[in-house]
Amino acid sequence: MKRIIRETKPIDITDVMQVMEAAKKIMRSSGNMYQWGDGYPSESVIFSDMEKHGGYVIEDTGRIVAYFAFLPSPEPTYSKIYNERE
């Protein structure tokens, strides 16, 4: 196992989107039915992160296994959290 963290490159987009789909499946199977609805995060969101030099991947032995955005705060999306069941 050899893990590295590096900035995401445009050529990584297919692998990043596969990671996102896997993450959504994990969320749904653990009961999180509301976060990251259809189409989110989109490729345009990932490219926007890259343009800001805030998109990162984690590689394990040359394979992308995770993605995260490390961007300045505050993130307006999280200024109010809603409970979908209310």
C-alpha cells in the first residue's frame, strides 16, 4: 500500500466520478437518503474545485480511491442544515 495525496487533474475526472458514485452507494446503504442527490456532485463542481486549486485525490498504489475539496470557508451550502424528515 502506497498512498499519496495530490491535486486533481482534468484527466482524473472519470475516476473521481466513479469514487463519487461509490460514496453515494455507501451513503444510501447506511441510511443517508438525502445528501448528494442525482447529479451532485457533477463534473462541473469537480472542475470548479480544480480551478480553485482545491480538488485533491488520494491514490493507493496508483489508483484513485478518494476525492476531497479543501477550499476556504465558510461554505454557504452548510450555513443552514435541514432535516428532510421535519
